[in-house]
Amino acid sequence: MAGMTTYENLTVEHTGSTATITLSRPDKRNALSVATMGELTAALKEVGGSDALAVVLAAQGPVFSAGHNFADMKDADLATTRAVFRLCTDMMETLQTIPQPVIARVHALATAAGCQLVASCDLAVAAESAGFAIPGGKGGLFCHTPLVAVARNVGRKRALEFALSGDVIDAATAERWGLINHVVPDDQLDDAVAELVARVTRGSAYSRSLGKRAFYAQIGLDQRAAYDLAVEIMAAAALTPDAQEGIGAFLAKRRPQFGSTPQG
């Protein structure tokens, strides 16, 4: 797409209504260095403001992502390490604040903050040969921040077993635990991602973007507060042009004609 930024550690490709962001430092095991995290955050924000309807997060090489780049933290002071993890948190939250659904395409091992990256995506599809781990405790730096995202996917007991053991789980286990949506044979990964993209980009782009934002706003609240928030959002949403179009089309038994642009 004309005018899109060129990056050093990743690529951005638009195919139809889908934007694919690919980590492209296989020589570094797609480690989430400060430079890579800055670029990925910028790329997500740029794509988030485009007319793309979905975002696929992929990677090149034998590892999806090995997590943080320890060189950024060697002999660093507290202000430096804090800045690394703040940048990482901003990147993870950007995945969830852009209006489009973000689907992780996991072809290989995702470990530590790389596993956090998968957990932070809205949806994830993995190849059978993929693996997942948060093994920081084995190396002396427990995966505190990755565990925030992972626990919100798999629950407390599994998250703590995952982090305390540091063991790699296979894709089938990751699917059973709820870390990913689907596991497929390696040679079917691209088709499975495309099929999921097609299913989650039907209908009103605006309604989906509002739904994604509201989901993350309410999911951490207690039930009463979550309902209070959802009622107000849904009541206002019912008055939007796309909602009225959908309601009118349903009552008239015709196909709706929605706008095509998600809203940030």
C-alpha cells in the first residue's frame, strides 16, 4: 500500500482487506528487542488506522519469537529495564486497542514474551509443530509480564504450572488450554488463518471494532459492572447507522449494506 512505512525488523504487506505484519529477524530468533518492539508498535498503529479489516501477525524462520532480547538488559539500571517492559506492555496493549481483529499465525516455537505476544492477540492459529513456553524462571528472570497475558487466556493453575515448570507445551495442549483457537497440520496453516480471517470479517466493520473495544473494557470487571458498561455501550450502538441498517435488513428480509471502515 502506497505511503506505508518501511521497517528494518519486520515487514507489512496488504493483501485485499488483510494486513500481514511479519517479524523478519530469523537470525535473532525474532527476539523482541527494543528496536523490534518500537517498530511493531508503530506498525500496529499504522495498520490500525488503515482501511484493513484484519491483521495477521506472523514470523519468519525456525522460531516464531524467542521473547525479550537480553542484551537490552545486561548491566542495565532500573530506569532502563523499566523502560523495556513499559515498551513491551504498550506493544501488547496496542494489539488489543487497534480496531481490527489481530490473528497470530504461529508456525514454530513462541517462548517468554513471544508467548505473551500470542496470548495478547485477539485470536491465534498454530501449526502442529509449534510450541509454547514461558521458561524465565529457569534462567533466573521469572516471566512476570508474560504471565499477565497468559493467565488471562489459560487460568491460574495452568498459568502457574506453565511458568513454574518452564516446560514447552505443544500446540494441541495450547489449544486445549485456551492459549490458541486452532491447531492444524503445518501445510494447512495459511489456509486455516485465511479461513478464520474470512469468518471474523463478515458484516459491519464498525460494529466489530466497537465490540472488540468493549470486550477488553468489560472482561476484567465484576459481572454487575461489566453489565452496566455493556448496557450503555450496546444501547448507544443500537442507534448507529450500521446497527439500524442491520435491524432494518433483518425486518425486511434483505441483505444489509454496511460501511466498510473500522473505527479506532
